[in-house]
Amino acid sequence: MFTTLISKVRARARKQRLTNRKWARKTLVIGPAQPVDGDSVACTAAVLAHLRKKGVEAYTLPTLAMYSQIDWILTRDDIHPACRTAMNGNLTTANLQAAYDAMLAEWRPDEVVLVDGHIPGFDLRGIKQYMIDHHIREGVGEVDDKSAFIKLAPSVGCLLVEYFGIYEPILAVSILTDTYWFRQNLPAQAVKTMAVLVENGLTDQLLSIYQKRLMVHKDSNILVAIRKSDMRFALNGEVAFVVLDETDPEIHRGVMGELGYFCHHMCVVRGDGYVSFRTTDDIIDLRPLATRYGRGGHAKQAAGQVDPRDKAALDRLFEEFVETVAPAEAQASAGR
Ligand SMILES: [Mn+2]
């Protein structure tokens, strides 16, 4: 009991120290080179907003990748004007080092704050780095010193709220995306942090704007491709077999995704003859079938190749796929 008390006192002292952290007069805030996601981008925006409210200079760099779900979080004003020449229209660059060096020529930060990762993806040219991360790396563990604050948490946004006293509403995006809407990654702890954001100005209106922007619609051509396809079902609807005219890999992937809502086992032939096999059942090994069809893969997800104009070959593939996954359905019905 005494040791719990000591650790509580220590935790409170740490929170106070980080909340009162002396930020540099000029700060560059960045996410890791990869992946660019809702956590890294929302945390970058939040730290920028926090520092600018304190009246200090803060900027970020363009990123290697950006996605339409999250590109609204940052604006051109967040990126230092000197790197805009090395930048594409959607706040990205092909060369992080060039963008950083162009910025250094005009504006030299005292500190680079890296959120949600440990690899900036370019040489910092001797400028001091401070890392805030929620990934505990093997051999590194939790860190709390001049170089980093690393602690297990649902998202970096949660660390910013809980330890750094940063309550920017945009951190809701960090929490929602990294926990996949409270489905994974310490969701109960994430709910607690979300409540703190609500107490500090996160409204229903803001949250519904964020949600709408995060939920980008799927390509409706996925539905068109399904409508035009040759679609067959077997084993009480647990098996779907689909032959598409469509050759676009994204549409093909989208069709597989949709079928996952309905079936345990899916086989989708793309217009160019590429075949995707997928099952949700651990007792099935799709690899022998995939190998017979000229490719391979994993036990539960594999690929093959077939001539899409050969009707007999497609019928045979359908039969063989049903045969391959049938033991799973037999076991399931025996278990009932
Ligand atoms: Mn993260």
C-alpha cells in the first residue's frame, strides 16, 4: 500500500512537470516518416495549436503520404513556408530531407518534437529531438527524460491530454482512429481521456464534424462491379464465389471487403484472372489450392490465377474452393 502511494505521488509529480514543460521558442512538430495516420497528424496539429497559443513559433513539414480521411486536419499555414516549394498540392513531398533543409535555410528550430513514432525519416542536422510516443519498443521500455516521453497508452493524443495538459479537441481524432472507435488498444482508458476532452471543450458538434470527415465513402463502383458479376453461393450462403469483369485491384479488394460481412469463405476472380481466396476459419489451409492455381499465400488468405474466359475452368475452381472450405462448415454444424 505504501509503494502504491509512492507511485501515485510520483505520477502526479511527473504530470505537473510535463504540464509545465518549458517548450522551445521555435519548435518543429512532426510525425514519423511512416505511417502517417490519424494519431500522428492530429497530435501534430494539437501540439502546433498549443504552442502557438503560448505565443511561440511552431511549424510542421509536409509528409510522404496523406489520405483524404485526415488531410483536413492540417492547413498550409501549419507548414513552414520555406518548404512549400518542395511540396505537392496535398501537403505531401517526395523528399523529406529536401523540405527540411529548405526550411533550415530560413528558419532553424531549437527543437524537433516527434509524435507517434521514433523514425523521423531524415537527418535532423544536429537539432535536438524530443519524442512523445505510445509504442513501447523492446530493449527501450518506458522513457521519461530530456530526449523522450514514451509510455503505453491508447494513442499519443492520450499522453498529450493526460501528461502534457494539451486539450485541443482535434485529439478526439487521435483517440478514435488509434482505438478504431474504442474497439481495440486500451479502449476503456481511451474513453476516460475522451471524457477529459469533453470537459475541456470537445462538443457534440465538433465530434460529429470529425466523424463525418473521417468516414470517407467507398467507391460506388464496388457495387457496380458486384451487380455485373457472376455470383454464386454454396454451403448455406457461407461460401461466396464471384467472377468480376473489373480488373482494378482496388475494386477487387473492395468486393472482398464487402463479402466479408456476409460469408466465412470467399473466392473472387478479377477480370484479368487474378484470384483472391479468403477464409475466416482456422482449420482451413488455402495454400494447397492456391499453389495448384499457380500462386500461393497464407493459410487464411491466398491468391491464384485462372483464365477468366474459360467457363469450365471457372466451374472447376468454384467446386474446388467449396471442397476446400467444406470441412469448416461440417465442423461448425457438428458443433451446434
Ligand atoms: Mn499512434
